[in-house]
Amino acid sequence: ALAELTGGDAPIALFLGDLPEKNHPCSPGIEDYITPTIRDKNVKINKKVYDILKYGREGGDTHFDLQNSPLAAYLYGVLGEKGLDESLKYAVTPMDEENAKLLLGTLPRESVAYIAMPCAMLAESRKDMLNQIVSEHSD
């Protein structure tokens, strides 16, 4: 949704940073800025799913993704099962401007700003548009 609203499709690494590699210096990634949290104790989550997203799956690292996903854990902790189902209604392929706005509209305003802020630091070419989204979703 953020990619669509800031200029269209782009590699996910533009917004989230490159995957870290063992024994190689790594550029910053979204995982350096997002802290998983459960926003509201009344939001229903599956604790096992949340823990896998936050701490990682058993079996160690792979070469194709992160063991854990702080961004996914954050969203799951904030939205819960029901909220995630609502958000996923608008996660269409290909993404369009209408569904991008509807998807962001299912998230708490502060969550949109919290996610867009580090994306603005990572996606230099889209920084101005991402900062505008941050501004629009900050109180």
C-alpha cells in the first residue's frame, strides 16, 4: 500500500531494507525500527503465531527470508486475528490506489505513521511522499 501511494510498484527491499547475511555488514532494515507489541489486551491473537513472528521459527535461519518478522509481529499484535482478516480484504494483486487507501484505513493511524517513518528513512527516493503519509497519520 505504501509503495502504491508513493509512486507505484517497487522492490520490497526499497521499503524494508536488504535481508541480513551472516558475516557481512548489513544496511539498516525495517526490523531495526519496528518493535513488536500487543497494543490492546482485548485484541484476540494466537500466542503461538505471535511468538513465531516475534522470535522466529525453530530450525534457524534460511537464505531466503528472516527467521522472524518484527513488522508482521507488530501488525498481528496491533490488529489481532479479526483486524488482520479485515486488512487482508484490501491486500489485492495488483495493488491499486483505492485498495491501498482502504488497506491503510484498516490500521490505526499511529500504526501507519509508525511503519511509514522507517520506510521513509530506507526508501530515500520516496522519502518526501512517505513523510507526507506520516504527517497525515500523526496527531
